[in-house]
Amino acid sequence: MGAPPSTLHREDQGEVAYLARLGERVRAWRAEHAMTRKTLALASGVSERYLAQLESGQGNISVLLLRKLAHAMQVPVELLVREHGATAKSARIALLGLRGAGKSTLGTKLAQTMGVPFIELDREVEQEAGAPLAEVFSMYGQEAFRRFERKALARVLKAHPRAVIATGGSLVNDPDTYSLLLDHCACIWLKATPEEHMARVMAQGDLRPFKGSPTALEEIRRLLADRDRLYARADAALTTSGRSPRQSLAELKALAAKEMTA
């Protein structure tokens, strides 16, 4: 005897939902990489008509065709076939927070522990713009900086399926770039008090944020207050105030491991 009609109905619904998610992933990847369906069809050897069916949730794709498609997209095949609720974003850890939170110090050591590249997004922005960060702002302005930042992040995500990424403190102010980061990385907010932010940056000998500004501490407080709800969108948070670098690193390792198995 066959399965009850209600069971078949549930199975059919599950297959429809699964194919819809598969189509969404392919469509989202094309949009992110500004690639036409025709170009992806040529690169993968999968017909343009079949790709259209797949993206609309109607394609019943074979394993070999899916493998070709994943190779052309330069993504792991499991990224396309993962079940609902599973995520590949946890293979990348992104550290958020103001300067002095410990993103570079802790991020470098976390990456060494994980055996993955450590990437400072600000340096990638400089590479994208062909100029130091200060010059990017002075020559092009903030709007252009945001474009460079978004392009740099997209390039990093494409090139590094596994990495620890230290982001600029103001990235969270750009909705599109922040959404891209949240979608593709397990984001951890490194928190510290305003006093510790200021002390750490000054201890590094970098007085640029405070030069000629007697109200620098108040400015840090204002930035933290303004960005609190944005940083809070991260997947997890870690307070580094009152902790040694070794303590903070141990807690960050544990938090990263938890996020990667979530």
C-alpha cells in the first residue's frame, strides 16, 4: 500500500519548498555577482531555459548538473543543496565594533587558531580605491567610500569561503553592506566601555581620532549610543572590558566555535 494522501501532500510541499529555496540561492548569487542568466548558462553548460526553470522553483536538477553549476559559480555544492536552517555563513567570522574593541588583535589570533585568513576590511577598501583610507575620504567623500567598502566586501566574500574579517567601525551605518555581511558571516560584536576604546587606541600610538578634540570621550560615547542598536543585530556579542587579551581570546574562540556549529 502507498503512503496516505496526507503524507504525500506533506512530502510534495517539502519538495516544492526545497526547489524554491534552491532557485532563490542561484538567483541571489547572480544578483550579487551582477551575472546574467545567459552568462551563467554558458559558464556552467546548463541551458538558459533550464536555469530559468530552476530559479523559478520548477527545476528538478540532477546531481551532475548541480555540480557543474556550483563549479561555474565557484561555490561548494553543499551551499546550494543545504537544507532549510543550515547555513554556510558560519564558515566566516566577522568582528564588529568601534576602534579599540580588539578586532585586529583578537581577530589575528582567532584566524591563526582556525587556520583561516585574517582580513582587515579597511585594507581591502584601500586596495579597491587605490589610496589610503584618509585620502579616500578627502578625495572621494563618504558616499564613494561606502561604494568601495561594499565592493571590497563582495570581493572578499567571493574569494574567501572561510575567514576572519575585521570590519570598519562605521560599516553598520550602511544598510546594504551590513546586510551583505550579516547574510554571509557569523557576526560577533566586540564591546568595550568608551574609556577603554579611547585608552586602547591611544596606547597604540594612534592619536588621530583625538587630536585637537577635547571632547573625544564624549564623541565615543555618542558613537556607541548611536550604533548600539545596529551592532546589536550581530549574531553574538562579547564584552572585552575588564578582561585580559588572553581571557578575551579564550571567550572569542568559544563563541566562534558555537556560532560555527549553530
